[in-house]
Amino acid sequence: MSRTDDIYRPALSKTKIPTLTLDHNWHRLFTQANVTPEIKKLEKKLNSLLKEQGKINTEEKKLKAVKRKLLDEIIQLADRYDGRRDDAVQKTMDRQKEMVEECSRRLEDLGGENEDIPREIEEINRQLMLKTMEVCYKRLKDNQREIEECEKWIDEIRVKLRETIIRKQERETNTYELYSYMHNIFGRDVIDIFDMHYNPEKYRPKKKSEGYIE
């Protein structure tokens, strides 16, 4: 028995767990988490037990129907001949009674077989649930760690982005002012001689409403 089993068995003893391999949501879990060899093995064992139980239940149902039919026929024969001696009828009734006894013996055997299977199914299903929880819990923890790493990276990038935007704004302001002063001092003709083809409006400092960051 695993340590996980020791920890959770008391808490789960009164909890009704659905048969996992019959639950569509259980199968969908493993589109988000990896199926381990242990889970595959338990899944196969559980499905095998369910199949065996289904075969027993089907055979029980058929045998009960046959037994009921035979008993009805015996009663009808007994009523029809009302105790009168008829060897052929008696032979038929004896054969049907033997068949009824055979059905009863087989039903008793099936009842014994079917008595243990539900307990096995419950136990394997519980083990499968615990292994599923282990895998999913690990996946959740891994996801949480990655989420935190992403959040940290985003926060760092956000700070760097803000710093870069501010530096860009400062360079734009400096460029605008530098060009304006040079234009005012030397005039456009001189600026054109030095091939300084700048568009002052491109570097004009933006207002807060235009996305300026302080």
C-alpha cells in the first residue's frame, strides 16, 4: 500500500467514486495530463472486470428467464393433467425439473462469482482514482510553476518596456528640441545644405492623451 493510499483511504472511505473508465470526463483529463503505465495497467484491469461483470449479469438474466419459463411450463402441465398418471408428461416434467435445478445451480455459482467482482471493481477504481489524482496534481503544480515564471517574466518585461518607452520619449524630445534650436539659429537653408532631413513633427513630444508616459 502506497503512502498516498494511507493518507487518503480514511477520507475516501465514505465517498462515492464514479467508475472512471466509464466516465467521459475522466478520459478527457488525459488530453491535459500524461497517462502513466500504472494508470494504463489499472484501466485495463478495471475494464476487464467490468466486462466480466457484464457477461455474468447477462448470463444471469438469461438463466432467470429460462428458469421462469420452465417453471411456468411445469405448472401448466401439472394443471392440465391434474395428478393423472401419464408417463410421457411425467418424463417431460422430470426433465424440466432437472433443467430448473441446473439453472438454479448455475445461478448460485454466478452469484458467488459476482459477489467478489464489485469489491474488486471498487478497489481497482479507487487505486485508479489515486493514481489519476497524483498525475493531475503534479500537472497542476507544474502549470502553477510555469504560470508564476511567466508572470515574473511579464513583470520584468513590463518594467523594461516602460523604461524603453521613457528612454525613447526622452530621445524624441531631445531630437525635437535640438532640431528646433538649430533651425532657429541657422535657418532652413543651412539645415538643407547639411542634408538634415528631419521631420520635426515626428519627434514632437506627445501629450498624456497621446500615450506619453511619465
